[in-house]
Amino acid sequence: MTTPPKQGLYDPQFEHENCGIGLIVDMKGRKSHDIVRGALEICVNLDHRGGCGCDPITGDGAGIFIQTPDKFFRKVVSEEISKELPPAGDYGVAFLFLSSNEPDRINEKRIVEEVLNEENLGLIGWRKVPVRSEILGKASAACEPLMEQLFVHRPEGVESGLAFERKLYLARRIISHRLRYLDHYEDVDFHACCFSSRTIVYKGMLTTEQLSDYFPDLSDPDMESALALTHSRFSTNTFPSWPRAQPFRYICHNGEINTVRGNENWLYARQMQLASEVFGDDVSKLFPIIREDGSDSQKFDNCLEFLTLSGRSLAHSMMMMIPEPWEKHKNMDDHKREFYEFHACLMEPWDGPASIAFSDGVQIGAVLDRNGLRPSRYYVTSDDRVILASEVGVLSSIPSSKVIRKGRLEPGRMFLVDMKEGRIIEDDELKESIASQAPYGKWLDKSLIKQEDLVQTSSKVVDDFETLLLRQKAFGYTFEDLRFLIGPSAEVGKQPLGSMGNDSPLAVLSDKPQLVYNYFKQLFAQVTNPPIDPIREEVVTASVTFLGSEGNLTKPGADSARMIKFESPLVDDQVIRQLQGELPESFKSTTLSALFDASANSEQSERALKSSLEALFEKADQAIENGVNLLIISDRGIESDKAAIPCLLASSGLHHHLISKGTRTKVSIIVESGEPREVQHFALLIGYGADLINPYLALETVRYLIHNGDLLADPVTACHKFLKANLNGVIKTMSKMGISTIASYRGAQIFEAIGLNQEVIDQYFTKTPSRVSGIGLDALADETLTRHRLGFADRADGRALNLDPGGVYQWRVNGEKHLFNPTTIHKLQKATRLGDYSVFREYSDAVNDQSKDLFTLRGLMDFKFEANSEISLDEVESAAAIVKRFKTGAMSYGSISKEAHESLAIAMNRLGGKSNTGEGGEDLERFTPDTNGDSRRSAIKQVASGRFGVTSFYLVNSDEIQIKIVQGAKPGEGGELPGHKVLPPIAKTRGTTPGVGLISPPPPS
């Protein structure tokens, strides 16, 4: 409904939102119009958290969720459609968005009534919802749906309450499927906001102030409820629409669910294994449980609704979807830890910053994500009202004398009001009660197996250093990989750091053979979504991994925890030998060869690779039919005529193949490959579904470096450090998206492809955004074989060629191209040393010409000038006037030298422009002008955290304050300053400790 189709650089799957949420409830369950009026006021006071278009009266969305207003509906149904409603709870109400086109609307209503008849839901009547369309802005009016409410009887044989809610849920899903998701009904306006006997939602593409005016119903004194949720929507870099306004059927949400693609894929796979006692044979009519055209919040609501109506309490379902950080919490109660660990075997968390208010019409509450990156504050009054919202001061009608309690929702904590008990159930009591409802600890003791409990095997892989060089070359290793990545990781146990920037070409533009990983870039946190500091917030991160077959999500029991638990997804060779050996009951493994014909010529290479992938998938299907639940993809055994299938292509392709078959949750995918050796490789493999990874050739390389004397360390310890360094690198990588757990990151596909064509994406990386197309499987096969043949190339003297020296991290004559190379650097240095502008132009022209020479995407573009569009220079500002609006990049003191940082400030102050301190702060001495009149003061002061040198004196000595929540010049990365660079003067300026590394962004303060 206003969301355009995928086009150009726009893709509707990026629809996210940031918002303001609020709830108000009478703890004793007393219904009144005051509750509705209070919720509307809260919504108006959260207006600044919503959004509007260029037209200020077109809103991104606003809405209200209340209990079914029986008194009001009884009156209007009698007056408007001359019918009497059954007793409260014995009728259901749907709020429907219908097409404004009459023929389409007639068809929509026909199908609705057809489904009601099939499901034995007696139609009481239709009511046209009165609205004031004249107050809408131009954009919202252009796509305004026609709104009607539908009333139905509770069928005989269906109990009121939860059973009736399930019946209405089933009917709504069938209706939506027939009207929105069948092929011959494309782009329909139909949307069911809700269908319930307990609750109703009024919402739209409105501003907060329009909400009550647009729906006159909400101002009727008989519109009563004991609870309400309200929401003000801000579409983050996306398009607003009527259906995406909140609240939804159970929740309203402030934040973003960044793992939503993985959550959706995993639930799609799980639904094929569902056998529901409460829905019986009808359960298949609910599929897909998650509608893929929804926003991240809508998809969360889809899952929560299913879990709740399948038999779990609302709070129980929320604990499953947004668990506390239980993995490293040493003081957590045993019952609660067992609850979380058991449910981790059933499903992964929905991760990303989230403050979610929720209700089923009986209870109402809120939960905050484990990082606490969204504010949620509440008041309790002496007349038993509870108000919770994204901020305080949202309800003016509360005198301070009535406030008996104030508080805030803490990270990972839940807030629940139970109107039957007439009180707030505190987090500890609530979770202790839920965690004690089943013997989760006994189930874990009976079924869960720890890695250390696996049978030790005498079978070991023997290093073959004689053929190591051959295999390294075949997998594309370079001397740089050994020197800059593998060696340092194994030596110190930390991911190696490099200076900012990458001036080499994109993989698709490079003339060097590229690994498949290089065609992907991780997406980064946008606008409202602060990442995590993985160093100082380590307690909320987790790398726990489970292997085995998942149980039925709707019927948990001891068998649901029949898993093998690993503390890390990166493992050594011995673990693979264990998994290939004797396994406990309920586990069975098989090893699938990931090799293809290397003798194929360039015309046959694509067919050879594709047929091998198809054979791999077919063997996996056969293995699953034979009861295998551990699939080991292995590229061991390469030979001159057998090349390794790129392991990301193999594992991701198999992952998506099994999702489409509905068997993905029956198995775990274990990758045994010689290819991965750096953080990006491991992040991509996990991000596309790999459960466990054994980088056997990288580990063998570590042992060879020790054997050869290039690394002084114990082989076992060094291999452990290598795995640890890369695991921590993956955690740092996922933390940039605000994601805390490997379980959530696995399969979440937080990447976009640059330079792969749509056929490859659809087949092997399904639903990955690819806004720039490129090569196909044929080029990937050719690049793989180019590397492979280099490894097995013959030399006349019988000697093996050395490793390629590389050239990505350092410029080399025959290495990768770089924008900054000896020629350009020489010209830049000469220009600055001599102050010669003509030489500087030579430098600029050289860089610009290289950019156009298949280096960057911008180099492929040119300006399109209209003929005769020149303007007179008399109409153009002088250069002296224009440079006053120039601002330097935010480069911190510490990342660049004192001399460079201050020179930039002096230069911009002389020009009248502005320099930026960066997050590293600024020495107080620079606030005073020098004796020659120059000022070293930066006009723009960046604020990251108190420990980065921010003081009141610092702030008042600025012309402009720039608040850095997330990334700086490098999207998603921010700055990371290694400890050895945090010298005493830098530490003093930043207000931190010398020698201790710093990572951006810091934790929220």
C-alpha cells in the first residue's frame, strides 16, 4: 500500500522503523474511557519519535490497541446494522482495510464471507468505520483504504477465550492468504489489522495528532478499555504505509530486529516439522507463519502470535524470543538458566535493539533487549494506574502526588501487569514461575550432551607439510595471509588490526581471481541502531552453538534438548574426527565431498560446478532420509583433477536448499574446509547457516609456521589462539549490527552482495540484497579453477612455485591494484612538500583516472549535463566564500598524529571552514590562539562518551556539536585504536588509560 517494488538501489526488505511506544493500564481491570483518552495523549506526546513526509500532515503511522469495547460496539451495532451482539467474549471483531476500488472490494468481502462460512463463523454484520479523510495529507490520502469492521458469532463447540481466539486467528490467516498471497491477487489493498474477541486496533498512516480526529470512534465516551498500547512510527530510511502502522495484533515495538531474515528462514524450516495439538490438521493452513512482505516488527508479531496461540503464555513466548544474556551470567538462578538453555535448543533469539510493549487483552507488559539500547520508563499511581513509555512526561494528567513508584525497564528484564491479580508481577517472580512450569533442568541432564563428553578418538589427521604449499596455493593463500592474518592471530589470540580504508578494487572489478567471500559486504547499523562494544560489553555476547535435530516447536519435551553443545562454532580437527566417529544415541553423521571436476575447460566449468553442487544437495537429502542429522561438508582430498567447491557457495546453497525442502532444522551443517582463514570468511559462513566450522588448512598452516621457526609457540596453544582470535572477530563484526549472539547471527544474512548476478543469489544466497549485479556461476567456477591450477602447475625444473606475495594489504608490483600507489603517493608528497598546485592536480588526475579504470562504482558513473546549461561565473560564489562551508572528516587525534590533526584545524580556521575533532577529543591547549594568530581549535566537537575526553569546557569551545552514536568515516566499523597506540598524551586527551585499546562506539552512557 505505498511501498514500491524493488527498483534501483531500493529494496523493500530494508523496511525498518524507529518509534515511540507507550502503554497505560488499570491494574484492577476497570474499564473506562479515561484509559483510551490517556493512551491518545501519550501518543501525541511521542510525536517527536514518529515521522512525517515533506507534507507535514502525512504521518509515518500512529495507532492504538485496546480491549474490545463491548459497550461501544453493542451500541453502534444495534444502531447501524440493527443487530444484537452476543455476550462479551462470544463474538469476534475484525478491523479490515479494504480496497477503495468497488469491484475489488466486493470480491474481497465475498472471499471473507466464504472463509467465515467454511470455518463455521456466523456473520453478524459489517460496519463501515467512520473516518475523517479530509484531514489526511496528500500522500496518505492517495493510498487510504476503505475501512470496515466485521462481527462474527462464536461457533458452537468452540469455547470462549483462547480457543475462540485460535479460531479467529485461523480464519484471518486463510482470508489473508487468499486475498494477499495467491498469485492472481497481486498488489491488493486488503489488510486485516486484527480479528479477535478480546482486542481491537485502530491505526493508520497518520500523525499522532490525527489519530483521534481521524477515527471519531475513539472520542466516544462508550469507547472503554482497561488497557491500551499506543505507538508513534518513524520509518527508518523506508516508506510508510497503512498496514505497517502500529500497534500490531500483540505488540508495538521501538527498535529494529536485525536478525529478522534468519529468524524468518529458520521458522519457515521449522513449520514443516510442526504437529500442533491445539490446531490439529488446520496447522498447515497457517503457513507461512511469517509473512515475508511485513516489516521486522510485523514479522516478530507473527511469530509471537503463533507461539502464544499454540499454548504458551504471552510472557513465556517473549522470554523465548528475547532471552536475557544467560550464557555468561554467573549469578543467574538455576531454574531460569535451565529455562533459557533449554529453549535455546528450540529457537534462536530475535536480536537487535528492542523495547517491546505487548498484550493479549488479558495481560499487558513490556520487555527490553539484553543490551538495554532502548529507553522504557514507567510510573505507578495511587489509583492503580501504570504508565510505561519511551520517555517520562507523556501524560500531563498525573499529579506528582499520585505517583507512588517510578522505574525503568532494565536490560533483559520484563514488566507484566496481570489484571486478574490486580498487580505488577515483578521480573524475578514472573520468570521464576515460568521457569518452574516444566522440569527443564532434568530434561537437559537427560538429553543435552556437552562437547567434552564426546568420545575421544584415536583417529587423527596427520599434517602433510610436503604438500602444504600446493594446497595453500590451490585455496588462494598468499604470503600476506600468513604474515598479516594467520601468524599474528595464532601468536597473540587477537584479530590483527590495519589502518583505515581499503583502496583496492571491488572484487567484481578486480582483474585478480577472487574468493566468493569478497563479493559480500556486511550491512551496518543505521541511524537509530547503536552497535555494541564487544570488549566492554562482553557479558551480553554469546557464542554457544548446538548441533542436532530440533524438536517440534509446539510440543517441547526432553527430546527437544537432544543436542550437542559447543561453546564456539570454530573448532579444531579433533572435533571433526569425533563427529565422524562413534556418536551418542540420536546422532548420526555423514561426510559429503565438496569437490568438482578441475579438468573442465572454461566452457564446461560452470556445468561441472553446478552439477557437483546439485549432487551435494541430493546426497544431503538422501542422508536426511536415512536418519543423518550431522552433515559434514568437506573439501579434503583435492587433487590435480579435483578442485574444492567454494565452501561458502556449498554451505549457503545447502542451507537454502534444505530450508526450501523444510528439512533444515533436522540437521546441522558442519564445514570442514581449507578455504576460510580470516574473520570475514567465518562471519559469512555463519551468517549463511553454517553451524560449525573447521578451518583445517589454516590450522595446519599455524603448525607449519611453528615447525618452520616462523612462529615461536606451542602448536596446540597457537591453534587455540587462532580460533579464539577469529571467534572474537566474528563477535566484533556482528556487534556492529547490535547483534549479541552467534545463534541469532547464524543464518541472518546481514550482508549484501556486490557483483553477483541474480541467478546466483536466488539459487545459493536466497533473498540476499544485491543492488549491483555482476558475474554468474561461470565466473566463480573459472576463478576457482584459476587458483586451483596455479597450485598444481608444473615447472620445468620440478620445483614448486612460491606463494603469491599478495598485495591487498601492501602495494606490490604484480599484486592487486591500489588507488594509493608509489606514483600517486609520490605526487601527493611532492605537491605538499613544494606547495605546487600543478603537481597536486597531477595527483588528483591520477587517482581519478584510476577510479574510472574499474576500481570503484563511482568511477563507472559520469555526470549527465544538459546541453546549453552553462551559467555565468558572475552568478557563482567566489572560492573564498564556498570554502567557508567546507568541513573536514572526523579523524581522531590518535588515529592521525598531533601535527596532522592540528594542521587541519589551522588550515580550516584560516579558510573560515570547520575541522572536526573526531571522537578522540582535543587538548585544552588548542582552545587558546597561538602567538601568530593561528587557531588550532576544531570548530566541530564530536561526542562519543565521557571517557573519550568530553567535558563541559570541551563542549563550550565548539561552534558545532556532533553526537556520534555509531559509525564514523568507515560505515559500521567506527575507530579501533590498539593499546600500543594509546600513548600517555592520547590517553590524557581521551580521558582513558594508557596502553588499553579503544573501540568505537563505546557503550551507551
